Amino acid sequence: MNDTSAALVRPPKMEQAVNDEFSPIKISASNVDVFYGDKQALNNISLDIEKNRVTSLIGPSGCGKSTFLRCINRMNDTIETCRVEGSILIDGTDLNGTEIDPVELRARVGMVFQKPNPFPKSIYDNIAYGPKIHGMAADKDTLDQIVQYSLERAGLWQEVKDRLNEPGTGLSGGQQQRLCIARAIAVSPEVILMDEPCSALDPIATARVEELIDELKQNYTIVIVTHSMQQAARVSQRTAFFLLGDLVEFGDTADIFTKPQDERTQSYITGRIG
């Protein structure tokens, strides 16, 4: 593969995702309840997530923020005892509708997990796997372009372009996490979910990922769960505070951290709870 980024074309689905004019509301959750067996984990959650912005979900461990995140791509379907009620719409379509294929949904809504989890494959094959199974590349040249484009978007191309056949597991932790972000980008999602993506990274790698998040919001709607209030303040435009399964407060990040409306939010951000 040649370093010809200027000549690259975006994958077709990405072009559509960038250019289509949707409502500024990308994801709309209404009256969402989540149960694990008899235990209720989320209580009547309603919030709207805007397109091409970063929304942070904050709160103490066990408050429901990761549970809500997993509702957006139906990862909770994989938990036998889990039941989700209410509605979550993406561009007006109920993602829990019977006509929705969860596999296709998870291509549309990519996810990056807390711990980097590259496939035990080459760097190239980590990126190429998704486009192959979704039939996005008609030939090797197109697949090469998708791989290069995705690695460039993840800020990793210059570091790995001469070692694409080496194992992805041989990269550093921060590089592995950016590889996982590139892997999510490769199938041209519209939304990227991130579940504490920097908690296992050192400060330098964390800064690289945060810079990347800021760049990616131009093309993607990003929802990030973070245990770090400082990170939420740095990367997000909107912040939701969860506590004991409730959505306590949701608004502009600056307002949440400087003039919260709820005493519980004030207590959390000042360290009195959590």
C-alpha cells in the first residue's frame, strides 16, 4: 500500500453518513427501563443525543451509565437475564424494533471497550475483517483504501504503515486502543460508543485518544462513558450524570460542571459522593 492519503476516497457508507442531513438529534431515548432478572438497573431514562457531538455519561461505579451505553447497540441482548423497556430511536427508527438486525445495528453503532481487544490477527486484518463480512469491498484495492483511511482517521497510519502484516497484539496499549477505534471506523458507523476507553492507558496515550475523539466528532456522533470528570470536561459538549440507575441531570458540559441544577450533581463533582 502506498502513502497516498490525499487520493483516498471514503468508503461509500461513510460518504453518506457525512453528507446526509438528519435532525440535530441523532439518538432519542424515552422512558428506558433496564432489568437484570428482578433487579432494576435503569429507571425511566429519557435524553436526546445530538449528532456530531460528544456526549459523556458520568457517575459512580454501578450507577447504570455502561448499561445505558449498551442499550444503544443492543449489547444487552447478549445477557440472558436482561430486559429493556421503553424506546431508543436512531434517526427516528426504533432500534428495538423486530425488523432491526442487531448485527447490522452494531455496524452502524460501533463500540470501543475499556480494555483494548484487537483480534489475534495482523494489523491489516483487524481493520479489513468488518468490511469483508459486511461486503463493503468489491476488490483488494477498495479494501486497501478502507484500511488506510480507517488507520488515518484513528491517527495510527504513520506508525504502522510499514508493519501492516504484524500482529495487532504487538502494538502498545495506546496503539491497540486506536487500532480498535480504526476497526470500528472501518465499517462506516454513524455512532461510536466508548466505554471508559482510556482507563487502561497511560497519560500520553490518553491524550492521543482524547485528541482523536475531538477530531472524530466531525463525522460521528460519540457517546463516552468515563470515570474521569476531567476527561468529560475536556472531550464532551454534553454530559449526563447517572446515580443509582437514575438520570439525575443532563445538559451542556460547562453547565454541569460549573452550575449544576441538582444538589446530587454538585455533591458528585465536588467529591462528596461517589
